[in-house]
Amino acid sequence: MERIVVLCSRVDPASMNIKERILEIVKEKRVDERGDMKMVELSDNLCIVEIGERLIYADNIDKKISETFNINIKEIIFASRHTSKDGRKLLSCHVSGNVSTADYGGRPYSLAKPSPHTMKNYSLSLVKKIEEYCLDYTFSLEATHHGPSEIRVPSAFYEIGSTEKEWRDELAARAVAESILEGLKGKRDWTVAIGIGGTHYVPRQTELELSTTLAFAHNFAKYTFEGLDEEFLKKAIKTSEAEVVIIDEKSTVSKIKNMVSRVCDELGVKLYKSKQAKKEFAPVG
């Protein structure tokens, strides 16, 4: 049977906080330690794996876990901290990978395989829990950035930010843990999208994620446009198994719009401006 792995790092306080909250909800069945890795079985198809390195540098961790514990992996949930210069209280979600340079793990021009349906279900669950628990946090998707990029199974980062205080916030971690578990059980028939444009926190894509039937996989912010070319975009669409591409029209220059249009025509993928997408795709719920 394939396993879903919640991957946690011992050097990441937010990661371990989320792990402990999951273990409060789902009791461990068995613990298996091998070398630097520890696997905590929660059910026949769900486990937590702890590693000693930072998550952003865990390239090929799907292969390493499979070989170490002799299991097949269906999906990886990276339970992680988020850091930002402004120290905002943020619960975020994104796929990993690098456009051009690889400054924080992974390889240049390389993308992890995303899990857009789980991300979608998680996002919808989490915004409800933020309100239910009266959390002073905002939710946002993020653009694709940092490693690991060498992940062949569906994956995404589920993060608490942005300072030590938030990383150790047990109520925020409880909301994240519950939303991860609910996200894994939710719908799998959303329309998968690639997002183009916007700032790092992709506000247009985040709005569409929460209000329509679109489920975003990779998002490429405006600051990546210098490295975003046709071949890389094709790879992103194919890796994501995307059905549509959504452009944040206000932040996307004509050169990129034309390039994206050519790629969509070649691959037979529909292209929408974000305003069109809001009308085209039915409200969620």
C-alpha cells in the first residue's frame, strides 16, 4: 500500500510543533528508527517521518524514505516554518522548485511535482479554522520557490510564519495539523491551474484558490519572469498536469503574456486572465 508521508525536520520548530499536534489527533501505532530517520506510523496509509536536515535541502527524500523503510510513497506533506523580513503572522502553502538559480536548496530550473488537490482542500479548511480559532493570522499561497526540487511524488509545503513566536504557537499548529488531515481526505476533482504573475504571495491566485473551483499547482511571480521561458513553462504544466493557466494580467508584461499564449496553444491548455477565471469557474462550495 502507498503511504502519505508528513515530513518533519528536527531543526525546524514549526515542523516539530505541527508533528506534535498531529500526534494529539492521530495516535501513533508503531515507531521505526533507521539511521537519521524516524518513521511514526499513524495508519496503514499515513505516517510521519522525521529527518535531521532542513526540509529545503531534502532533495530526493522520497527515494531515500522509500529505500530506507521499504515503502511506496503516494504524497509528501512538508510541515515547515516560514520566514519573512516583515515578520507577518502567516499560514502559507506552496510547491517547491526553482526558476533559474537555486539559492536555497534544489537545482536550477527544476520543479518538484505538486499536489494541487491536497493544497486546495487544505486552503479551504484552514481559512475556516483561522476564523473558528480566532487566530490573528492571514492565509496565502506563495509563488514556487526554494528546494527541494528533486521530488517525484506529489508534494507541497504547509507553513507557519514568520518568527520564532509563531513557529511555536500550538493553536496555529493545531489548525495546520487539522487542515492537513482534512486536506488529504477532500475532493480530487478540482480544475488544476498554473499561475503566472503577481507578487511573492500571489494575491490573485490566492483569491481564486479560495473562491472558485480552481486548484493551483506551481505559481510563478513577476520577479521570476527573467528566467521563465517556454520550455520551463511546458515542464511546469506537464509536471502539474495542469488543465488551465491563469495570468494576473495587471502584473504580467506583454512579452510573458505572448510566450504563455504560445505555450498554451501548443499544449492545448486553456488560458485565462484572472478576472475571466473568477467568472468562468464556479464559486467553491
